[in-house]
Amino acid sequence: MKVPTVTITANPATVAANQTSILTIAANDAVTLTITGSDGTSYMLGTEGGIQAVKPATTTTYTATATNAKGSITATATVTVSATQPTVTITATPASITSGASSTLTVAATAATQVTVTGTDGSNYTLQPAGGTQTVNPTSTTTYTATATGAGGTATATAELTVTPAATLQSIKHVIFMLQENHTFDNYFGMLNPYRKKNSLNMGDDGVDYEVDGIDDKLGGIVNTNDEGAPFQLFKFTSTCIDDESSDWLASFGDVNPFDFSTGRKIAMSGFVHNAEGYAKSCAANGSICSGTFTDTAGQRAMGYYDENFLNYYYYMASQFALSDRWFSPIASKSVDNRIATFSGGTTQGLVKDPGEDHLPQLFLPNIFQELDTANVPWKIYYTSTQGLCLVGQDGCTTGGSNYPATDFSNFAYSARYLYANPTGAACTAPTQASSVVGDSSNSFCIDPTHISPLSTYFTDLTNNSLPSFAFIEAGYGNNDEHPGSGQSILTGQTQVANVINSLMTSPSWSSSVFFFSYDEGGGPYDHVPPVPGHSNDLTDTTLGSIADISQIAINPDQYNPCLAPGGTPTTHCDLGASDPGANAGDAAASQGFAAQLGFRLPNFIVSPFTRKHYVSHTPMDHTAVIKFVEDRFIGNGAHLTARDAAQPNLLEFFDFSKSPWLTPPSPPKPVTSDSFPTNPCTPSTFAPALTTAAQPTTPTN
């Protein structure tokens, strides 16, 4: 017997941790053959040797021992284990945020003894060797680098977090303002609370339950009596058309108290039916002074209200976006006066009646359009109808003023720079052009289409993302303005408004716009909130919390107070009749001027990607708050036309610029039409359940 021999080799001789190396062993004259590793492993092979796969975690020396009776012989081979190269990944979720928001970095690492994350903004974080998560809130776009360090070296990975600057008031590039005609808040939106709760639209993103000051809790407790002593409670309209009502200076004060206009008058809110009755009887007796027909000579229509059954689009928009239950018209009078006061920042310079009815020339009043011109801010008025009460482009319209744009800007002398009649066909003065530029083949007027243009241009400007900074949309007077008594259904106006707003929400202009929507004045229907300083919360439920009185905005705009027309002939500053509120020294309007009473509350909502969800404001305001908003945004804080717009709130409470809640707008329902009901719901002679003589539609059928 010979002394045994043995050899051992490793291939490869260098491996990564836990990777395979093959040991090859050859032996002669051995009785036993073993392999042991310095890592504690051991293997038994046949006496002639063979191969053995090994996976060392660390560098290991393997010893082969061959043994027989003559002795033992050993041989060694070393498998060197190289350090593992670390790996690391990093992601940011979300990868894009608005400044002020946060993102989560997720890091995963292997073969590391240390993991750090550094940002290009100077931030630095240390994580566990396996990685982890880290919340970050950079104020600018930042690249984060994750570094994993281990025995095998260093590995890095990066993730970029894009930061968009937080929206601010400056993010609004376009302010759009539209006023429809003649409805009070209670008349349209008094039943919002039940709708909001039923559809879970009463909770804001801030967790607050937002309730409106409506009539859902007052239906059985409010009564107005007509002159014959017939009492009428609030009721739900069964008709989308009703007879007209009055809202002039006398009627507006009379709605509060029909027989007392004094400073000490009782704030009774008892004259709505009285005025509706008187107006109908007067018009029925003398049709030449009124338009339309009158069947409700009892005045009941003044106590009617609508809900989501007819106003499904309006209820949805007012509940999804934001609204105010303290938005008043600026003047206690009719449409033209309020539209003038809106454009002028709150003043009519003493007038309480339509300048046209007073046979007055154009007025030299301050106005938002002139103010914007001075500041070089673009603006445009989009008109929907003509002075002939025809929709723009309507074929066969031959009434007086059939093609001339219907805009209350024409009451201002300043408007002549951009629009004036041209019956002789003389050359137009720049920047105006012959009216054929807006489709009037007769060239009967001169117009600057960059400032006054048909509504069709609005839709083009939306598509081209070329809206002006301030846009005012005139109602479709006599066609789709929702004015009672004009023979039109309120559904027609709702459809028109839906088209205007939906087109904005689906346009390139949406991301930088705000749309203020309301009505020019109350028009005569009941509203339970007195527009009288010191009394605006008299009938408001205390569960709504503390609400400021309107005295903070019921400010006389200037030195002009209502005054008697000398000799009965109106002047540019005085047009009161002898029986009008303010004509007698003891009247509230005589001593307090236009601050004695505002116009009534109005339906409204504010649509924008920045509007707070489901928000309801109780802050008093009138239309001139929108004018102030335009001034603040495009001219500068402190800019104002009168003391009235200067006193308005800044309206910033309606917006959440940090989150842009409606950057992706909602999908509103299609407005109902008369075809949505079993029968046409436009039945002005049968408008209330008590007067129903045939089955009336109750719910839409499609």
C-alpha cells in the first residue's frame, strides 16, 4: 500500500456571494476522502475523488483530505467571494404636485449597509439599509438621488418630482360674468338644502356641512295676503311660465312694507302678493303699458318657488360649485337700473327708473369698461339678442332696432366709442367698423367687434383660448333670459346657460377662468331675507350661525341720492315721482339714500377650477363685488369706481387655489326641456296645485 495522493481545484476561483464554484478533486490509494471548508461545510466523496458544487457566502478555503493505513495527505483550494454590488431604486408618488402638497419617495436597496437620499433643493435623508419611504414637500421641481453603499461598492438612482407653483388669484386670466333676468333666491334656490342633502352635496372638502338660508324649513309658516284678504302660502310651481311681476322702486319698497316707507317702518316682508295683484290688475286693465297677458289677478304667483324638478342643471351646478345666500342686487329697482349700477360700480347717480323710460340721454357715469381701458386690460361684451328682441342672426326679424345689439352698456355715453347708430351710412369712426362685420347687411350701426360682439364669438374665443380678461355676457332678452311674462319657459334659459357654461368647462380656457352667474334683480317673487340694513337676518334660522348684516355693503355709492323730478320731468340725477319712496322727508330713502334698501337676494353660483366644492357663503355682497374682483385681479387692490364697490368683499373665500378642486370639471346633467315631461309644463294660467284644472307634470320622463 502506498501513501495516498490528492489534488483539489476550484473553478471559478472567484465568485459573488452565494454563487456557484465547482471543486474538482482527484485522489489515489485513498481509503477515505473528505472535503471541509473553512466556512464549516463538509462533503464526502468517493475514494477516487470527483466534483462538488459549492456556494460560499464568504471567501472560503476548501481542504481535501485523503487517508489510508499509510497516513493522510491534504490539498487546498480557495474560493474567493467578491463583495456584492449594491442595487437601489427610487420612485416618487405622485411624480407631480402643486407647491405646498407632498409626495412619497419609495426606496428599495440590496447589498447595502447605508442608504441616503439627497435632493437638488438641499434636502438630505438617511434610510434603513434596505430602503424605505420618505415624505417630501419641495417648493420647486426637485431631483432626488438615492445612494446605496455596501462592501461591493456604491449604487445610485434618481427620481424627479415636478412641482407646479400653487395657484393664486393671478392664476385667473379670464373673468366671465352673466346675468339672467328677474328671480329671487327663494324663488329659484329656496329648496336647495333638501337637494344637497339627498345627493350628498352638502359637505365641503373641509368636512363642513354647508347649508343655505332657504325656505325648506319655512313652507308652512310664511303667508302674504292680497287686497281681498286671501292668504297665500309658499307653494311649488307646476308651470315653467308665469305672468310678469313688478320690481320697480315703488314695488321693491312695497314688498318690504306695502304702505309704509318711513325710517321706522315695520320690516314685514308682506307686500309681494299685494304688488303682484296690483300689477296684474293694472296691466289687464291697460294692456298698452305692459307686455304679455295676465291671468293671475289674485297675486298668488309671487309666493311660488321652483326646485330641481325644473331646474335640474342649476341645482346641480349650485351644489357642486360654490354659491352665496347673501348676494343682492345693488339697487331696489328694475333690470336696467341694476345693470347700470353693476357696470358703474354701484351708482345710477340718483336715478331709480330706466333712463329710457325717463327719456334721458346716455349717462356720463364711471364704468368698469372705461376703468379697464385706462389700465389697458382687454374686455368684451358678448350680446345674445338685439334691441328688436331677436336672437342674433335670427331670420325674418323686422321689429324696431332689429339688428342693433341689446346691451345695457348703451346707457353709458362712453359706449359710443365702441357702438353707435349710423342711419346715414357715414364712415365709421375708428375703432368701430360698419355693422356688416357682425352680420348686419344694412350697416345701420358702427361697432368695434373686438369689444362688442355676438355670442357666437364667445364660443370661437373659447376654442381659440382667446377670451379677454373680462367678459360680460348679455342675456337673450325676450327669448331665453328667463324673465317672467315674456312668453318663454324658464327651461329655455337654463338650456342656454348650460350651453354657455359647459362650453367653457370643455375648452382650453377652463383652467384659467372663473364664471360668475346670477340674475340682474329679484323681479317681484317672494324672498324671506329683508334687503334692509339692520334687518337682513330677521327671518334667518340661527342654526346657520353668525351672519353679518348687510349694513356693511349697503353704502351710498356717491353723493347722489334719489330726488324728486323737478316739475315732474326727470333729469339725469332726479326722477322720483310724488308717490315714490324717498319723495317724502320721513321716508327711509329720503334720509338714507340708496343705503336704505338693496335689491333682493338672487340665485347665483361661481364656476371655476379653483372653486371650493359644495361651498356656501353667508357674506353679504351685491353685483359690484364681481366688479371689485375684476378690479383687484387686473388693476390692483384698492381700485374702485364708487364707495359701493369699494365696500364689497373680495370673494376669495369662494376659492381654493392650493388644490384647484375642479381642474377636472364635473359632468352636469342635461337640462330638462318641455319634452322631458308628459305634457308641456308652460301653463301660465294654471301654475299652482290649488289652481290646477288638469293633470300637471310632476317629474321628467326622460
